[in-house]
Amino acid sequence: MKKFLYIPIVLLVACLCFISCSDDEDNGTRMNPASPAATAEATYTGTWTKVEEGTTNVEKGAGTIIMKKITDNIVSLEFASQTLSLAEAVNANIQWASYGLNFYNKYPSNNLGVVFSGKIEDGNTTVSYTKDVRSGRNLKKFTFSFEGKK
């Protein structure tokens, strides 16, 4: 009977030798207690680019994105460029990501009328979206993109 108890106990001890605790490294994950919306709240100045789909027509102009906190995870965005006659306002969700902040609106029923996303990394922001724009009787598709700094 001793032999039957001895062998399972030895096997159990042998198995436990290969088990260890996890290390305390964060493996690149960020734990940031600050509100993402409060962190991102600012005016970003940079360049808007407007590209007409199916053509080589590219327009560029100085512009801004004004980001204001609504809640800890929602911001209001104002896209503006006088050169490109751009003046849009829309709300977006915002969250921490491994590189910084990610903001987006995945519902095309928003004020902008399209799904969009952008990111903020080290004070630099980028955003892009594609939108149909009526020009007379024609409907043209444009891709708008922004690169700027706080």
C-alpha cells in the first residue's frame, strides 16, 4: 500500500517542479489611470489632404482638429480647413491603445455620415475617412486625411 501512495506523491512533486509564478513585467501594456478624453483634449494643427477617388486630383490645406472631452471615453471633434472648405463636427469614442490613443466612430449615422478612425501618438494625430460629396448633379467620392500636432 505504501508503494501505491508513494508513486502518485512523487509524480505530483515532480509536476510541481515545472510550475512557476508569472513574472512582474508588463509586456508592453500600459496602465494609465488618466481619462483618455482628458489626455487628448487639445487643438491639433496640421495638414488636411483631400483626394478624389479614381483621379489624380489631390488638394492640401492647413487645418485643425479641435478635440473636446464629453465624458472620459467620448470626445467631440471639429474638423476644419478653410482651403478645403471643410467644417465638420462629430463625436467619437476614445480609448487607450498600446501606442497611445485610438479614437473612432463606427456608426455611419453620425453627423459626418461615415465610419472613421484615428490615432494620437506622442502628441501627433492622424485621421482619415472616405466620404461622398455632391458637386452639382454629380456625386464624387473623396478621401480626407489629416496629420498634425498638438
